[in-house]
Amino acid sequence: MNRKKLQKLTDTLTKNCKHFNKFEVNCLIRLYYNLVGDITERQGTVNGLDRNAFRNILHVTFGMTDDMIMDRVFRGFDKDNDGNVSVSEWVYGLSLFLRGTLEEKMKYCFEVFDLNGDGFISKEEMFHMLKNSLLKQPSEEDPDEGIKDLVEITLKKMDNDHDGKLSFSDYEQAVREETLLLEAFGPCLPDPKSQMEFEAHVFKDPNEFID
Amino acid sequence: MGVALGRLVQWTAPGHGTRVLEKTPLNEAILKEIIMFAESFIYKHPQEAKYVFVEPLEWKTDLNPSAFESGYVVSATTVKSEESDENGQPLLFLSVPQIKVRSFGQLSCFLLIAKDTKLKEAQACIEGNRNPVAKILGLDYNTMKEESSILNILDKITKDNDTESEIKMKIAILLKQLDVNLLNHSLKCISLEIPLHPAAVKNDIELLKRFSGKGEQTVLESIKYTSDYEYPNGCRAPPWRQILGEICYVLVKPHDVETLCITCSEEGVFLNGGKTDDEEINYERKGVIYKDLVTCLKEKSAKFSENMSKQKTRFNEELQKEKNKPNETPKKEAPGALRKAIPGSDKTMLEKNQINFGKSNMIKRLEPSLNWKTTIDSKEYNVFRHRVSIHEERHGGRVEKSAPSVSAGKAQLIRKSGEKVEEIVSESSSESEEDEEPPDHRQEANADLPSEYWQIQKLVKYLKGGNQTATVIALCSMKDFNLAQETCQLAIRDVGGLEVLINLLDTDEVKCKIGSLKILKEISHNPQIRRNIVDLGGLPIMVNILDSPHKSLKCLAAETIANVAKFRRARWAVRHHGGITKLVALLDCAQNSAEPAQSSLYDARDVEVARCGALALWSCSKSYANKEAIRKAGGIPLLARLLKTSHENMLIPVVGTLQECASEENYRAAIKAERIIENLVKNLNSENEQLQEHCAMAIYQCAEDEETRDLVRMHGGLKPLATLLNNTDNKERLAAVTGAIWKCSISKENVTKFREYKAIETLVGLLTDQPEEVLVNVVGALGECCQEYENRVIVRKCGGIQPLVNLLVGINQALLVNVTKAVGACAVEPENMMIIDRLDGVRLLWSLLKNPHPDVKASAAWALCPCIQNAKDAGEMVRSFVGGLELVVNLLKSDNKEVLASVCAAITNIAKDQENLAVITDHGVVPLLSKLANTNNDKLRRHLAEAISCCCMWGRNRVAFGENKAVAPLVRYLKSNDANVHRATAQALYQLSEDADNCITMHENGAVKLLLHMVGSPDQDLQEAAAGCISNIRRLALATEKARYT
């Protein structure tokens, strides 16, 4: 990609991106094409980061482990649902991922957790997301009992209108009360440590980028 | 056997003729063991049974010669055994009532013959032979120490190497075994005994009270304590009896017998000697020890036993209910259950008792209460003096320099820093636990537990076995419990939650750490939890978190540390792990004014970080070493900077820390240098009462320093202080404000200001109906103010003298020191003096000379001086105090310089009346004053010289001073640097120089040259006295010369 095109792309993306400055956007674009380039070398032509490549990044760079959550994060990034993260999706996605406000993050997390996209996090969805969260104790008669109980506890804590499922407003209210509940059903945002490492790595000394 | 007999057997108290064995179950058990050993000896060890003792065991027996049968030669009063030793001496010889036994064989036979009286005989034998092992084996075997016994024995064998010593050795080993047996056995016995606990006894008595009263159905007619006063440890026995384990005494009137006076002690319940004529209790035990009150009364009163069985069900129910109260200290079982338990049939019960033994006997030993009801102050004073002496060592001359005017204040300060001294001591020594240690009560497993307990237990399970997501959910849910409630706090601990929470702090998961700290922060308000957190090593981890890049984590950690560091060991741990430096670093955050809004989940505002840091430092600053650490870490300038903010919740911890630290000289200097006073004064005008209080307190601490007092005035701090005086509802604040006023009024300019603000009138109004902490300061302030004429008049006009004189009868020493000073200051005005005289204030002052506290004595003596000066008919008044003059003279034997100086001053005034001078001369004032002459203390020198010069006016006192060698030291006073000493000394020398011998002494000691120098002084009195003295010396010289040549 030539410099002019890059410059233009950077300008457009910077205009629409709240949380990154021009330099940062530039860095991210370069990173994106590096990543895509790596894949192209291996697989031939591609349209962007596909699900596997993206999950790989999430796992390696941001230390995420839960397959289901990673899938949901991918969907969160892939706004046009074409199975690939494009360069603009990449920059916008990371803007929220790394720098988003609490409101943005709440919205994003809720979408991640609302597995079927019906606007509610149901008991079943919760169970699904939490099912690996407890150490299985062989002594327990019903291995799922603990999970069920945990779901009940969560509902008791977050379900303000007592309808047995979480609406966005339930979720929002609970998170505003206790920010720790933002990622209540699994880590879908980078943990602060890997975030710092990522930023330090990507937004390195600006002088290197002055061509 | 020696060890068991020496250590375990319970002898009666010495001092009642020969010591006998007490009749206790333990002794009985030991005796039985010994009997069994001796009885079976002849069968088990026939060889050794023939061994002849080195010395016979001798005792008085009740056994009749007729009881002996075959194998013995029996006559009317003697019995000889047929068995005899090599020399033909019988091995058993009885000559009524004395019996001598010389072998185990005979001992066995004898016990068989004794049959039923075995026990008595064995007891008599043990009592008669206090060291049986020595008698049996000879002294050298007895000296064997436990540690090396076997070696010693082997040694013996190799040395003598004959059959006799082999047998001896065997016996020695057998006796040793018996000893071990006895020890084990008695251990079992002891472990069966459950020591009574004050709470248990109290419960019993309360219960019995409920079932007592008139009528046939009640169990008792009445039951009551002999003393209404209960010490804080729950005992009612006087402290010197508490040492013996006695808890209380009760007077019980059963229906069918006379009133019983019963002692309840840790060991059990027994009858004592009853009340003697002079209302004292005869503490001596009469009769056996019972396990508890109910058992005892059942034995003593049939009616009680009968009615008790009727009531039994109800009573036991009650008792059970008492027992099941949550958090109750382990108490004894219901009486029925207990009796069942003793035979040991019920295994679980036995086990439980043993556990109880371990718990209560070891941990809950009765501690005699030190809070003596009547002598409370002298106790406090002793401790206090002790602290002061340590303090003096630590801080060089700081205490010594305390002038009389500030001594009371110093005393207070020292009292404050006493804590700190203690701290140093304990910190350097190994961890001795602090007195404030609360009893650690765990919830009993089977007690009725609240539902929260189970819910929390479940959550802790998820904490343990969950991944990050589950952990966060569990933490958030746990946070929804009422963590301010003790049940929840203890539930978290008791299900092992504390360990998990602290472990979480050690992970990398920021969210888990935040969640965990949020809970720890709340539950660490509980003193027990604090200790548990420290015990589990929570503090070092939290200190590490202070380095975290996440501000909200820093905040939470600092806040939790602030809660935990409320006791000494915790503060030590914080410092020890470098926490102080990190906390001080937190204070530095608040500088970047252009802060981004909360950018991430884990960020808090910088101001908040600084606030939490200050909060933690406030808690930590209660330790002396931490104050130093804060200063060294550069905390003072940072605190000074934070003080400029206007957030109240920031200012309170900052000022709190400063106030805490201002007890240190270093800090006071730094506070002055950093211009902190200005801001303290500014914050006096705040709306927040707590902030006002801490500011006033800080000023109180700092205003010992003159420059600081001026600063307070210059920054306009006096007016708000005076204004705050009018609000008397908040006593803590009032105490701090009055304290600040007291210290500030040491400067005259400040006093003038206070007068302008009408503070004097307000202070007089505060002389009544205030707590002592306030009174001390109010009176102190008045004492300072009354150094000026105008104020003395104001105090009189506002009617302040009467309440002041009334306060002279108090017992609080700090208060008395200040009151005497204030009364003394008022007495300078003759009109005030009339009022004081009318209220009999002088007599009250005089009686304070008997106060045990030297500061009070001295202050009272100083106050007497103006009283005597200004009273009408002072001489007559002084004489009217019976024994008063003798008392004053005897105070010259004190070893406190301040007391001595003040008494000298008082004597100076007393001696102005000829008749009184005659009386004190009779009481030997001259030799006592002379004895004091060798001192380097200028204050004492001055007043001593004045007293001497006044006392010269009577009889042959001048000569007597010379005879008592007071003159030479006085001459040396002239070399002092203090002009006051010079004047007083010159006057004294002038008086003394009327006697020829004294002149010679003076001349010999080089007084003339020194005096000649003084003649040139600008001080007229000094000039005159020096000149007079020289002229007397000169005249004597001339007279001698004249005599020589004529």
C-alpha cells in the first residue's frame, strides 16, 4: 500500500474515531496490514482478518481463553457480519476495546453476553456462559448445581425488575452500582495488564513512523 | 515421686504450724496411687522389698498395737517386726504413736494391716517424711536431677559395683516410674477439673436469685454478693484475693440452715470463715471444694436439694439457654450433665471437658483487676511515673526542663506519648500482645447460626473453587450482605473466607483484588478481624498493592490499611514492610491539577488517592516509630501541601495525622517551618466539628512553643478559638479548644486578646458541669490568664473563685496541678484572697501537700505562698492548721527538686511570722534546710537561700546553720549564673554573717571576692546585701585585730 493511500485512510478513520489520535490510528492500520500480510503469506488472498486469525490475536495478545466469548467478541468487531474484520472495523473495534467509555463498554459487553441477540440475557445464556466457571467437585451429586446457584445469585444481584432475565437496563443499573460486574459473565475486554503491553508495543516511539 | 510430691501435691498455706496436705481430690488420687505402689511392692519385687532403707520412714500412726498379728512381737505399747536387718534392728518398730518402717516389705504389710485407715496412714507418712526418696535411698540418690538420672545411676553402679547398689538402683528406677505415673495421673485429674469462670459464676448466681425469695417453693430465701462492686474482669473479690483465683463471695440463706458465706473461686466453690465482726470476710477455706454453687448448696441444705429437684427442669432449661447464647465464653455444663460427666462414662463429654480445660484454663486465667476502686489514681500514677522515667531516658532532657508553669501540660503530653513509649518497648521486645486484645470468640459449631452464615459459607466455596468470573460474582454478592454487622464479619472469617480474600490479593486479577479489598475494607472495622488479617499476613500484600498502577486499587488498599492499623502490631507490620514510604508517596498524587476524568475502570481521582493515603497515615501515626518514618519519608511538606486544599474529607485525616505527630519535637519544629499553623488556624473556621477539633488539638500540641503561640495570634486564630468556647455540646472539641486556649494563653499578648474576646468570662462559666478533660484545660487556661491583674479581677467578678476552690477537692492529678496554680494566681489579689480564705481554700491547699503526686504537692506549695502573703492574720491562719507546719517541714525530706523549691518558698513566707518561725525551728527546719544546701538546681538554690535568710531571724538559727555546714555551699551559689540566686544568696549570707563563725567560714571559702563583685551589680537589693555581708566580715576582722593589739 502506498503512502498516499495510507495517509488518506488514516485521515478518514481518524475523523470517525473518538479515542485514537492520528498517530495511533496510523500505527493500528500498519499493524492490521502486517497481520493480514502474515495470513496472506500462509493462505493466499484474504479480505481481512477472519474469525480464526482474530481469535488467535485475542488469545495471544489479550490472553482470552473462553471460546464462546471470543466468538462473541469477534461478532462484536465484525459489524457487517461478513466473517472478516476489515481495517475500519479493526480500528473502531479497538477504539472501544481499549479506550471505550463505560457506556460504550456496557453496550458492547451486553451484546457479547446476549448470545441470541434478543435483547435479554436469559438464565440459559447465563448458565451457558458460566458453566465452566466452577471447579468441578467430584463429591457433588449434581455437578451443575453450583452453576445453577451461581446463576441465581447473579440474577438476585442484577435482575432489578425480577422478570427472571437481564434486560440492558437491569445490566446497566447493576454495573453502574458496581463496575466489577461489567464483565459479569466472562472476560470480554482486555485485562489491564495485556492492554498496557499491547499499547506500549503498538504505539511505540513516534519517531519511527515519521517517514 | 519427688517431683510429683514437690510440685503437684497441694499443701495448705504456710504459717499455720506444720504444713499438712489439703483434702483435695487431686491429693487423694495421688495418695491412692502411692498406696497401690507400696502395697503391691512385696509381690511384684520381692527382692527389692527386703532392701533396708538408709533412714527409717517415721510418722505418727493411729494404728493400735493389737492390730498386728503374726510376724510381730507385740506388747501393750510397742510392736517389733520379727524381720530384722543385719544388725538385728527390727524393720518395723512401733512405739505408740510413733512408727518407724525400714523396708518396702514392711511397708506393704503395714498397709495391709491398716486396711480402712490406709489413706490416713499414707497421708501421715507423706506429711511426716517430706523427702521420702532421700530417706529410702540416701541423700546422694535424692540429688539426682531428672535430666541426668539414668546416667547418674549408671555412674553409681560402675562406682560401687555391688549387689546392694544394684538393688538401690532398681528401687530408684521404680520410684522414678512411680513419679512419672503420679504426674500422668494427676494430669488426668487436673484435666477433669473445669475452672470456674466469672461469667459462669455470675450466671449461676443470677439464676439462683431468680428462684429465691420468701415462700416454701423457692430454692433459697436469699442470695447476695458481699460486694456490689464488680471489677472489669467480672470478679468481685478484692485484687489480692483474685490472685488466688477467687472470683466472688456470696451470702446464701437457705430455708433450713444458717446463712452460709461461700467463696466462688476458679477451683470451685467452698464455705469460707464467714463475715467477721468488722465486716471483713475470713477467707480461710472451711470444708471441701465443690464443683459449683448448686452442688455446694445441695450438700449444705436439704431443702435446697429438694426444691431444686422440683425446679430442676426449669433451672436446667434456663442454664441451657444461657449457654446457647452465641459468643458465650465456654462455661461449665448444666449441673446434671456435669455430674454425669465426672465418672467418665460419657466419652464425648470427657473430651469436651478436656478441650474446655485447654481453652479456659490456659487462656482464660483470671487476671486480677488493676482497677482498684478506691486507689485508682495512685495506681495510674505509678504506671504513669514509670512511663515518664522511660520517656526521660528516651528523650534526653525534654521532660526535665519542664517549668512549673507548663508541667501539668507536659504531664498530659507525656501521658499521651506514654502509649508511644510503651510501643517502643514492646516493639523492640518480642510480640507481647497488647492489653486491648479483645477476647477471641469463635462461633460455636452447634449454636444457632443465622441464615447469613450459610449463605456466606456458600459464597466462600465459590470463591475458592471458581474462576475469575465466578469469583467476581461471589465477591459482588458477598458485598451485598450487611458487612457492618458482626455476625457477617465473623461468619466470613469462620468459614475461612479471610484466607481466601487475602489470597485473592496476591493474584494478578485486578477485578478480584478490587472486589476482595472492598470486602476487607468493610469487615476490618471489626477489631477481631483486624487481628486475623494481620495474623494471616494480609498487611504485606496490601502494602505491595500500594505500588499498583491502578489508582482505585491503591485507594482501597490504603483505606483497608487505615482500618487495620488500629493496633500496635499492625502498625509495626506496615512500617516493617515499607508501607509508610509508599503511603507517603500516595500523598504526592494530588498535584496534577489537570486530571483526566476517570479514564478507565480502575482509576480513581488523584485527590481520592491522597485522601486514602492520609487516612492510612493517620492510623499509622499513632506509633512513635511510624511518626519518625513518616517524617523521614518526607511526609510533612506533603501534608502541609494537602492542608491547603478545601476538601473536608481530605483535611480531617491530614490534620488528624499532624495532630497525632505533633507530640514530637521534630514535628513541631517542622510544622512551624512549613507554615502549617496558618492553615490550621484557617480550618478552625471550618464548619466541620471534627476538623475543628483536630485543628485545635494540633494547636494545643504545638503551642508549647512560644513562636507558635505568636503565629496563632498573628494568623487570627485566637478569635475562632474564643468563639468555639461558646459551643459546649461537643465535649471532645471543647476539650481540644480549651487545651489550645490554655497553651496559647502562656503568651501575655494572647491573654490580652482573649480578654478582648471575653474568653475569660466564658472560661469561668465552663468551670462547672464539664468533664475532667475539659476542666483540666479550662483551669489551666485560667491559671495562665490570672497572672495578670485585670484577669484576676474579672475572674472574681464573674464568681470564678468559688468553683475553683471547689475543684481543690478533686482527685485528678492533672486537674489538681492546674487548679492549685489557678488558685495561687488568684490569691495574689488581696480581695480574691479574702474570698479564698472565706471558702477555706487555704486549708484545702494545705491538705493537698499530702497528695502522693509530687507535681500536686509542689503546685499546692507554690499556691500557698501568695495565700500566706496576702491573707489577713496570715500567721494566725497558718497556726490554725493542726500539724500543718510539721507537714511542711517534713516535705523538705522529699527528693523531688520542684517540691523542695516550692516548700522552701512556702517556708520563706511562713517564717515571716515570728511565732511560726519558732514552731518550724522546733520541727527541725534548720538541719533539713542545711542538708539541701549542696544542690546545683538554681531554682532550688534561690528559694533555699531565701528560706535560710528568713529562718535566720529566730534564736540561734544563724549559729545552727553554721553548725549544720550550710554556709560553705551557699558561698558557692554566688558563682551561679542566675541573678535571682545571687540576690537571695547575698541576703542569706548577710543574715548569716551576723555570726562570727559563719564569717570565718565565708572568708575561708572566698566569699569576699565574689561579694565584692556583687557590690557592683545594678540590682540594689543585691548591692545592699553584699555590702552588708562584707561589712560584717570586715568588722569582725577589725575587731580581732583590735583584740590582738590591745
